[in-house]
Amino acid sequence: MATMFERYGGFATVSKVVMAFYDKALDSDVIGVYFENVEMPALIDHQTKFISQVMGGPASFSDDVLERVHAPLKINGAAFDEMLSVLQETLEDFDMAEPDINTILGELRARRSRVVHA
């Protein structure tokens, strides 16, 4: 049985989703500030790999790395919730099935304590 990653077209599709997500995130009054002075191509690459992993793809990120890179950012709960909302909207824009969107968001919610540090 194909993974979600394979069913949606692999890295090519995931990278488009991630780029569209960041277009929306940068416009957000709640989370846009977290991306000031960030090297966006590198961030897009890392996020593409992370979302690919969540979708059953070949990339791998440990929760420890996730925590280490987010801890200095002092991300609060409202910002995390906004990120989930923007990501959900983006996934819907790409016509992903609701159960798949719920799986992706569930994986991110499970890592909330690794990302929220304020």
C-alpha cells in the first residue's frame, strides 16, 4: 500500500505545499514575525523534509532536533495554533483528503511540547 507521501506525488508536491504554506505564514500577523531574518530556502527545504516524514516519506527528523531548533524562538501556543490553521488551509487548497489532513495535523499536535516554549 502506498504511503500518503507517495499518493500525493512525493517531494515535488510536498515542496509546493510547503512553499504555499510559507507564503500564507509570512502574511500572518500572528506568525509572520517568526520568519523575519530567516533564510527561507533552507527553512523550506527542512520543512519539506519534515512534512514528508510525517506523510510517510523517506526523510527523518528527531523530536530532539525539532525541540532544539524551536526552543530559542519562544513560540507561544497561539502561534502554534495559527500555524496549524494556516497549514490546514494550505493542505485544503491542495485538495488533500480530510483524513490525510487530520493525520498530518495530528502528527504536528503530538509535537506541540517540542515547539511551544513560551
